[in-house]
Amino acid sequence: MAKKILKNKIRCPRLGDEVTLEYCVREAGDLPCSRMMQCWSPFFDIETFLKKNLAPEQWAAFVSYQPKEKITSLIELIEAAKTKK
């Protein structure tokens, strides 16, 4: 990946601060952040960039990813906190 492009920054709506493209590409471990297309598309052709720089199986996993509903995530976090006590 072009290092210059990876250093570009935008404000992350999830984190509330500036992040680099590099962070967004690896935010979910081996996959990009699920909001990456929404956030970066006003600035350049992020879809083409990701298709070019991700392995085919990573791209397939990225486009098929369905985030959990917020209530489900909250319940899971509460249950995990209960078991840690």
C-alpha cells in the first residue's frame, strides 16, 4: 500500500478524533473498519483502493460483514462484565 495515502487523516465518527487511513484499514484486526467506505469515499475511491490492497478473501469478508445490533453488543458486554466479577 502506498505509505503516503495511509498517512492521510480524517475525523472518526466512532472515536471522535482524527485517525489515519492506516488505522482504519486494520481497525478490525485483519479487516478494515466496517464504516470505512462511508467515511473515506468523499475523499477518494476507497472501494478500488481496498480491492487492490486486500486479499480476495479479506475483501469478501469485509463486504459481507454484518455488524451486530447495538442492543446485542451491549448485552454481550454486560454479560462479559458479570462473568469477570
